[in-house]
Amino acid sequence: MRQVVILGSTGSIGVSTLSVLAAHPQDYKVLALTAATQTKKLLQQCLEFKPRYAAMLDNNAAKMLAAELKHAGSHTEVLSGIEALCQLAAHPDADMVMAAIVGSAGLLPTLAAVEQGKTVLLANKEALVMSGELFISKVKQHGATLLPIDSEHNAIFQCLPANLQLNTHAQTLQDFGINKLLLTGSGGPFLCKALTEFSQITPEQAVAHPNWSMGHKISVDSATMMNKGLEFIEARWLFNCQADDIEVVIHPQSIIHSMVQYSDGSVLAQLGQPDMRTPIAHALAFPKRIASPVAPLNFKQMRDFTFTEPEPERYPNLYLAMSACAAGQGATTALNAANEVAVAAFLAKQIRFTDIARINSNSLEHFAGFQVAALDDILALDQDARQYAQLQLRKCV
Ligand code: NAD
Ligand code: MG
């Protein structure tokens, strides 16, 4: 029986994780669930999965949750604040930690799990984008096991030789005859939209992804393809490679989740439904396999598979992220922070869709030369870049 902590259990990945765990009650026990503010949803999850702990970022929400749980006769202990999230991520009884908080807020709890040498199931790509070098050095130092949840990285992981899968940091892809990681992306909802209409795109249109159902922030990132840019940086750190080793390919059907190209001309791909419960089940059971509630692919009904190159004018954010990746840690930290501010402002209808790239580009230009290594410097740069992006918002009005 393996004990699992889910950071961000009320989100899209959190709910998908609970759905896989519910199918395997003999093998996994939920030790702790955490959320920011969604009391009702966390209450319902606590009553169903009976975790030993629940934690909320918000103190008042935690008080409400504790009162409701007591009233329902539950024994779940309720904690609150960022320290509580970190404590639970590092809990001695936790075998696995699902890192599924969205954005930079996930960094500290995820690092807390890494520092205890846990098996970390990493969905929170922003943590690696913000602090890749530091994060990976801590994984090595504390002997943590990092299993990618992001469907592309999970696909690449599955296509790597077994000797390399958990040992990417001691060896290079070239040692195993790997020429390229081919990161696939659907192109999002605006793959065929006229560029002249981009400034009129609404948040409702941007979050309506054609293939995947996800949280709002990542859905907007998918529409701008900043998501693929963040994934490019994530792949650079997860698989110990450089920007030149990674190529982005648009595959609108979202059936091939990514590929690995070998020097002999072979390309290995992982295919499946666009449903996060497949990579989640893979990582939960690794190196074994367990059933997930996902329907198998039916090749008799499969449509054509198509592939194109992402157009720079359509997806400027992708190219900003790729150049930040080449520029270094300061650039990726600043770009991630600016993007979080810009996406939140777009969702709040304060700026236009096309302003996201403008804010990101200005911020990247401003902070590109910054070099950061220590955690405090990374957190300080994150704050500075947020403030800078906030100032840019005013210029968009
Ligand atoms: P979501 O918005 O649906 O859920 C986010 C979760 O994080 C919620 O439980 C929320 O309560 C919690 N949270 C938000 N802000 C917080 C804060 N400040 N402190 C503590 N907790 C906080 O997001 P999601 O779509 O589930 O994505 C989660 C992460 O997984 C993101 O980093 C995303 O990029 C990554 N990811 C998601 C998908 C997907 O299909 N949804 C796929 C790949 C990767
Ligand atoms: Mg992905």
C-alpha cells in the first residue's frame, strides 16, 4: 500500500489523479490532499478518500473546512498555509507526492518533497521553468525520483531506454544514440484562425481547448503555445539536454504525445487518448503498469495524423520561451513570472490576447541578462518580474 500526497487535489490534474487512485484502493492510500481556496470541493474529496490530512493555503477556508469535516464526523486533520503544504509534501509517511499546484506557487512544496528524497510525480512544469538547475541539483543531492506527468514528457520518458529513464542526469541522450526529442502539440484552438482576428479573442474562446480539458491557466498557455514553450524548457531540464536537442511539432489530433528520434533513423512514439489519467497511471505504477479508466485507442476509427511546423507569427510566445531557454535561468524565471501575470490579466479581461506576447517579450528583454542560481535569488527575480509585468499591464489599457 503506497501513501500518496496530492498537492492541488481540487484542480484538473488532482481530480484525474483521484480518479485513477479510486480504481486501485488496494494499492494506494491518500495520505493528504491540499488546495488553495476551494473548500467545498476539498470537503467532498476528504469525505470520499478519508485522507489523514487536508491543507488549504487560505486560513479562513481551512477553518471552514475543519468545521464542516468535524460536523460530518471525519477524522481528517486540517492544516493551513504554505508551511503546511510543505510539511505534508515532506511527510515521513508519504511515498509519492503528486505536484499538481498551478504556477510558481507549486515550487516550494514540490522542493520540500524533493528534499526528502520522495518520488515526485511532476505536473507543475512552472517549478522547473523557474528553477530548473537548482531543482535538478536537489533531485540528485537528495536521491529523489522524478516522474514526469506532463503528457509529452511522460511520452518521451516511456520512449527512452530503461537504463536512461531514471538516470538522465548522469548520462546524455547522445550516449544512447538519441538525436532529438520531438515535442508534439495540438496548436490549440487558434491553429487555423485568421491572425487579424487574434486581438479580439476572448478568455472563453481561449480556454476551450479542442482536445484536452484542463485548468484555465494552462488552457490559455496552450492557446498561445506558451505551454509548449514551458514544456520545451521543462524537457531541457528533465532530460539533461540542450535547446538544439528538442524540436516542436504540431500534431492537431493529440494522439501522439511526443517522440524520440534515434541515430539509426528509428522514431519511437507514445500514443494514447488525450486524457491525463494515462500518464498519471503510468507514473503511479512505474515501473509496473496498472489499469486506468481511459478508453483504449480504436485504430479502425482513427482519423488522419497530420504534422506541421508552428508559425512564429501565430505563436510568438513559443519562440520567446525557446530563446529564454537558450539564454539561461534568469530569462526563464522572468518569462514564467511575466506570463503568469499576463495570463491572469487576460482571464480577468484586463488585457487583450495579443498583449500576452507583448508583456512577455518586454519582460524577457528587460531581464534576459540576469543570472540566478540560489533559491532566494530566484524568488526575488520572480517577484521583480511580476512587478515589471504589472507595470506593463497599465500600458495595455
Ligand atoms: P488547476 O487550475 O485546475 O488546479 C490547480 C490546483 O492548484 C488547485 O487544486 C488549486 O487549489 C491549487 N492552487 C492554485 N493556486 C495555489 C496556491 N497559490 N497555493 C496552493 N495551491 C494552489 O490546474 P491544472 O490544470 O490541474 O494544472 C496543474 C499543474 O499541472 C499546472 O502546472 C499545469 O501546467 C500542469 N499540467 C496540467 C495538465 C492538465 O491537463 N490540466 C497537463 C499537464 C500539466
Ligand atoms: Mg503537456
